Amino acid sequence: MAFLDSTVVNVALPSLGRDLGATLAQLQWVVSGYTLTLAAFVLLGGALGDHWGRRRMFVVGVVWFTLASVACGFAPDVELLIAARILQGVGAALLTPGSLALLQASFAEQDRARAIGAWSGLAGVTTALGPFVGGVLIDQASWRWIFLINVPLAAAAVLLAHRYVPESRSPETDHHFDLAGGLLGAVALAGLTYALIAWPEQGFASAAVLGGLVVAVVGAVSFLLRERQRGPRAMLPLTLFDSRAFSVLNLYTLLVYGAFGGFLFLLVIFLQNVVGYTALQAGLSTLPMTLLMFALSERSGALATKIGPKLQLTAGPLCCALGVLLLRGVGPGTDYWTGILPGVLAFGAGLTLFVAPLTAAVLAAVAVRHAGVASGVNNAAARAGSLLAVAVLPLLVGLTGDQYEQAAPLTAGYRQAALWAAGVLVAASALALFICPHVPLDRAEVRRQKEEHLPEYGRCPSS
């Protein structure tokens, strides 16, 4: 539900934009309001799960998320829709890290990488499946059903969790939760997002943009000072970043998910408003990407366990970049089989290569007792990357107002955005190849390297 709703809205943007009379900036907030609170509070959600019980917080998150989804489905105007999306992101922040931490705590060591691979693959599948599901619901009913469909899904999730999922918690977790840290992080992200979205229409020198940037800087500095002061009791323990592997992998996550989220935001709008696809056709066009991930992600995780994740983390973004460049040339009259499908397949192959190994490598870089916080940090990095990309891409390519409904400016902006996305993906590949240290996913090898204090496990030499 959480990953599906991060992308299902994209295919609905043209429809709900016309229905509610929204500008491009408001459409950006429909997407960014959700990712903003998800990125800001996912760390707190992980910590709460570690202390109060991961299954309990997972269920609370599912219920919260569903109530906010109902509010989205019945929103009478775009302002209330944005407010409900912000609340929806809080629910996602509670359930997302809990789901991954439950796997990390519940599976035996030799099975953990495959379980995490399946989790990563299904998360990626639902993220990619969003445009298809949204297309079906929009064409057959209304964009409102992309939110209301969460009600039966949530009922099934809660029942299954109570019946089959064991409770787990970390006895070492401090019960003094860093709510202020979460709020400061949200303020910093909100200020930066507001400034980037307002910039194209109001200009850099406007009070809105400068004020947003000031809020972002003050919020970020205050957040870091507070987390440093609280030490191990912080929402984001800065000592986690003593691991060079953990630090580099989260920067890598920020880049790849930023490129993915930003490009997909414009791709589904472009397919409908320029190429002339219906919402369903736009969703179906990316379905092969979903099928690839569904079929091969678990095997990708298992392969990374045997050979290490570096090769897949390097090759995956390059395949995605190739897919983006192939899709850059799409236009009216482009044949799907020769003009769109090759790019979709290349992009899907790239995602299949790196998504599962990335998640497993991030968790392998920290102790198991920090599973909730580590998964929260990585989820925050992924959502923050997507959030900032959706906010900044229209600024970089010069799209404002209602230009998303006009073929000429949207085409020019889309093609520039494709170049930006490809460049970021290549940079992520270089980061994995040249800077990221070796992270063994085989637990026996992890223990051996810890005992020998080898730097390639991911520790900085000074630590």
C-alpha cells in the first residue's frame, strides 16, 4: 500500500488536475506532501517499532494510512487532498520500516537475504505497478478509487498480521523518543520543497523562495545539532554513519530513487498529454518493468549474497540510464514495441539488478539490533530523493503553471528531465564502483571481518 501510493498518484495527475483545477505546483504538492512526511517520520516509525513492537506499529500504520486514504478519496478540492496526502505519509512512515524490520528480526540468518530480496522486489513491483493500477481505476471509475482501494487491502493486511506475523522488539531501545528531531527534519524538508516548487513561478528573489530556503537551513542545522546532542538516544544516531558503507549506500539510495521518482513523475504525464495515451495505456506501458522485478528480484538478492552487491549496484543504474535515454525520444506516433518497450525493459532490468542488493547491503552494514532505525534511514533517503526530484525537476527544465497540459513546453521539459535523470544514474553507478566499500552479505563472512576489524567491512579507518 505504501509503495503503491507513492507512484499510483502519478498516472492520475492529469485527471485530478482537470477535475480540481490544479496548477503544476499543486500537482507537485499532491505527490510531495506524501513523500515529505514519509521521509521525515520514517526514522521515528522505525524507532517506535523497535521499542513498542514492530508488528504493533505496523498495524497502527496500516490503520492510520487507510483512514487518510479515505480522506484523500473524498477530498472536495486540491487543498484538502494535499492535506490528506500529508497525513497519509505519516501512516506510511509507521508501517514501512516495521515491515522490513519484522523480516530482519524473524528470519534465520541464512534465509534473511532472500527474505529481504523478496521484500525489496515486491516493494519495487508495487512502486512500478502504481501507474498500471491507477490507469485501470481512472479509466473504469475515477481517480478517487486509487485511494479507496486501500480499504480492503488494509483489512486483509491487519488480519494476516495478527494471525501470522510474530511480534518482535529490541530490548535495548531507549523509550525517550526524539519527536522534536522528527519535527525538525520535517521542517527542513518542507522548507526546501516549498522553495523549490515556488521558485519557477515566483522567482528566486521572492519572499516565498528565500523564506523557504532560510527555514530549510535553520531546520537542517537544528536537526543535526539536536541529534548530535542526544547521541545514542537520537532519532537518527549519527554514529550509524561511522560505517562508510552505510553512508555511501544511503547517498546512493538518494540518487537512484531521485532519478526514478523524478523521471516517472513526468513520464506518465507526458504519455497522456503529449503521446495521447489514456491513463490505462500509460499504466500498461510500464507493466513489463513490473513483471521483470516480480520474476527476478528474489534471485537478484540471492546472487548478491554469493558474489557481493557491488557489481549489481554498479550495473543496475547504468541499465536504468540506458532505459531513460531510450524513452527520451518518445513522441506522438511512436510505436510502442519499437519505441517504448526497449526503454521500459532496460529500466526494469536495472531496477531488478540493484533494488534487492541495495536493501540487503544497507542492513548488513549495521548491527541487527539497529534494523528498524537502519531501514528507516534508508527509506527516508529513498523518499527524500524522490521528494526533491519532483520538486526540482520542473525548476531545472522550466515547467510552470498549466504547461503540463501543453504539448510543446511539456515535450521540451520532459526531454531535458530525461538527460538529468540519466546523468544522476550514471553518477550513482560511479559511486558504487569507486567509493562504496565491499559489503559482504554472507553472515559468516560478516562475522569474520568484524573479528579481524577489516576496513572493507565498511568502517572508516578512524573508527
